[in-house]
Amino acid sequence: MKQITLAARPNGMPDASIFRFEEVTLPAVSAGEVQLKGLYYSVDPYMRGRMNDKKSYSPPFELDKPIVGGVVAEVTTSKDERFAPGDVVLGSYLPWAEEMVVAADTIRKVDAKLVPPSYYLGVLGMPGLTAYFGLMDIGKPKAGETVVVSGAAGAVGLVAGQLAKLQGCRVVGIAGSADKITMLKEEYGFDEAVNYKTDDLSAAIEKACPDGVDVYFDNVGGEVSDAVVQHLNFFARVPLCGQIASYNDTAIQMGPRITPYLLTRSVLMQGFIVRNYVARFAEGLQYLTPLVAAGKLKYTETIVEGFDKIPEALLGLFSGKNTGKMIVKVI
């Protein structure tokens, strides 16, 4: 079977040369292990940071070792009483491999009849939980407030914006194409949307948020966040979720200094990663699952077919090729 390893560490924007496809033979399944066949593979912006040999919240990927991430898979062989062949399972740190032998403690069963299995990598997975805890725990939206979401057409942003609407907020999304702007307003209930590629950002945000911004869910950073921060209200909250605008920078970019805004307007900005909330994942899923099942929380995916397309799908995140969650489906 094939696996995909990290062949080199990128400098700036990565390309296909940093990935290596290898043919390997699986080991035998031992007690407490299962053999899996991959069905759906998650590609996520945070993976770019793990390609660097730098200290961060997650250790760097090892050179010449398989890249790991979220995978929904089918059990083909089990030597653990908790799993049987045919079970559909989720693992958050499984290798990019067509098949794999893993410890049973690293996976959990999912209900593939309740929602599409790929949803456990998206709205009912890491992105959905990120949106829930970032918005509800840090953003603390109140009815009537204005919430701005950058990266609003992405995996996390779509959920964060809809959750804010369910709290009775005015929601403004920021995205990068006319189609995404239309989608946010017509399909996902955003009150307004701003195109960061064509609009005068600061002016567009001021127009879309006549009463200022109470919560800014920041998935992007860079010039987008520089523009939003100018319009924060007193006691605004900023869940700092992602900074995809700078993930491929080779030098620190200088922008407007935002700390005066935070100070003079008593703004709370808090960075977080979803792993901070592991002990509360059940709470998040208990909140999100009924909303998805009832159609009150909509979701979309960009599905790329073919194991060999995983690197291409990951690189596509940095040029905005995805709407919602980017998923690779094995065919």
C-alpha cells in the first residue's frame, strides 16, 4: 500500500516536491490493534505550521515519516474487542496511508448513518468544535451584537457564522470571491459579506457594521484583521483562531500596531487551539449534533477524489480553492 511522507521542509509556499509517495508493507495486527482502510482524509491549514522545524503547540512532522491528520476509516481487521470489521472510525492523528495498523486507543467509532462520514472531519469534527468553543467560550455573543468572521466560507468560518446567527447576532462574513459572498448571504444566512480581494476592506466593514464590531472571529490575520480591528467596539472579544495569511511568510510582516485599539477599547483578544478543550469535546458535540441532524446548522464540503490527490488538496487551501471543509475521498 501507499503512504505519503514529508520529504523536505518548505521555505515559503510549499509545492508538490516536499511530498514523497512510498510503497510499504503493513505489519501484522497485534493484540489491542486494528487494521484500517482510509475512506476520507482531512487537510487543514494548521498542517503547514507542522512542516516547519519550530516549536509550536504541536510538534513538527518528522522528515521521511508519514504526515498525520484526521482520517475516517473502515476497520478491516481487529484484535480489540471494542471494534469489529466494518466499523467506521475516526482518528485525529492517523497517517496519510491507504491502509494502516494502529492502536485501538487512537480511534473511536462514529455513526455513519446519522450524517455523512466525512462530517466527522468537519462540522462534527475539529473545525466544528473549533468554531463552537472559540465563539461560545471566548466570543460570548449576545443577541443584537455584531459578529464578524474572517475566512467565513471555510470549514470553521461557516460554522462560527451560523452559530452566531443562532444566538441572535448580526453576522458579517469576509471571503475571497463573488460566489462565496453570494453563498454566505443566500445559503448560510449571513447578513452581509465583504470580499477582501476586491473591496476597500475598512470602508466595507464600516458600511456592513454601522454599530461597530462586538465579536471578531479571526481565522485569517494579516491585512484583513488590520482592517477589522479599527472597528472594534468597547469590550469587544476576539477569538484568535487562525492566521492563514501569514503561514507561508518567510519573514515577519509589519502591519498596523493593534495594541492601542485593544487597550483603549478594553478589548479581549485570546488565542486558542481546539485541543485546549479536549475535556469538553462531548459538550461541543452534544450541542452541534442535534443542530446538524435537524438542518439548523448547514454545512458544505469540497471533496477531492483519490488518495494521490491529498497533497494537491492541502496546497489548494492556501489559494482558497475550498468552500467549507476540504476533504479527500478514496475512490
